Amino acid sequence: MLNDTLRDALAAASPERLLDAATAWTRTQDGGGQDPGLMADFLERLAELARDAGPPRRLYCGMSL
């Protein structure tokens, strides 16, 4: 489950801010070597879900590697 603070931040983030976050993410150990554009696309899709969820609903995110 993503906490409410992260849900709200994603919902409010502009596409430019999400690209900035994705680019920074690619500089970390977890995101190293990834395409910032693909990471930004993931964040934009997650942001859409966050906008749809909104209070009082929670946002859950499961990942499979």
C-alpha cells in the first residue's frame, strides 16, 4: 500500500515533475541503467491511479519481477 502522502504527491505532480523524479531515480542503485522515459511513463500511470483513488480510498501497488 502506498501511504496517503505519496498518493497525494503523485496525484498533484505534473508530467515534468514526474520526468524529473524518474531521471533522478535512474541515478540510484534501484533504477540504474533504466530509461528515464520508461520510468516517467510508469510514474505517470501510477499518478493517474492516484488521482482516481483520492481520499478516502487507498492506493495499492504490487510488482512482479
